[in-house]
Amino acid sequence: MGANRSGGGTVISSGDDIVDVQFETVGPATRTVRKPRRAADPAPDRGLGLFRTVDRRAKTARQPMPLPVFALIATLSACASFYVAGGHALFAATAVVTTQPTAPSGMVLEDTAIRIDTSGRRAVFVVRATIANAREVTGTVPAVAITFERGDGAGSVTHTITRGERLAPGERMAFTTRIPAGDYAGTEPRIALVTRH
């Protein structure tokens, strides 16, 4: 490439040459004048005054809530939250549950059979029974209660099986359920229909 330097610049001697870089000479930089910065306001120096308990508050400042009022509001809020979250069930009237072979709805429990199945890892009671509608009108099948006396003499345990099917007059329905034997494996359960008064 035939480039000549003349006067601090670059001159290209031929138009056929390719120019990769061109240089330009720059004179000394001119001085720029900077404006002075505005000084920031200094932070207030309160020192240990931050920790003083005597505070000169304005008369219009809001006073804190008295403790008894706060405690009352907190207690009422907690009680309302408990009631809404499920506590209302504690105050609902509980229905008296009685068990009998024939329910007032005309449903009759028949052909009950109970056996213990030990083929799995744990023993289970297999309960089979038939429910029949003995009335002249269609009725709803009530829940079935299966009651076991505990082997240690500590009372009884009742398993309730919710039904709800509709049976026409004279119609029958068979069902089977499995209940873990638990600690009442040596007792014979009582089976009855549940009626609510």
C-alpha cells in the first residue's frame, strides 16, 4: 500500500488500494470549565437524643391505642376467626343417634354375615348385609352403624357407613364393607340402622 504521511495525515497514493485504517491527528484538548457542585444539607446531628424517652410530640400527633382496647379487639378477632373457620360446629345442636334393626323409614336390615379376613397383612372384618324397604312408599337408606366392644374393656367403637340410596317398596340392596380388626378382633360387632331424632 503506498501511503505517504504529509502534515500529520495520511494520503492514499492509488485509488486501487484498500484502506483498512485511517489516522487523524488531533491537537491538544481544550480545557472545560466545571460548575461547582451544590453542597448537600448536612444530616441533623441528634447524637444520643434518639434514645431519650421524653419526646416533645406535637399536640396533633395520634396517641397509641390503650392496651385494654387492643386486647379486646384482638380477642374478638380471634374468636370470630375461630367461629368462621369451623368453630360453629361446636355450637350446633348435635343429633341424638340411636341404632335399631328397623328404622322408622321402613328400612329393615337382613341377612347379616360377619367374618374375619386374614389373607392380607392386617386382619379385617368383612361385613355383608342386605337392606330392604318394608314400607309401601319409596324411602332413603339410612346409615349403618357397626359397633365393636374394645378388647381391653375401655368401651366401644362405632363405625358409621353412610348410605343414602333410594329404595322402592319391597326393593332390597346388598352391601359389603371391610373394617380393620384393630384391638377388637376377638369381639362380635353389633350391626344396626342409624336413625336421627
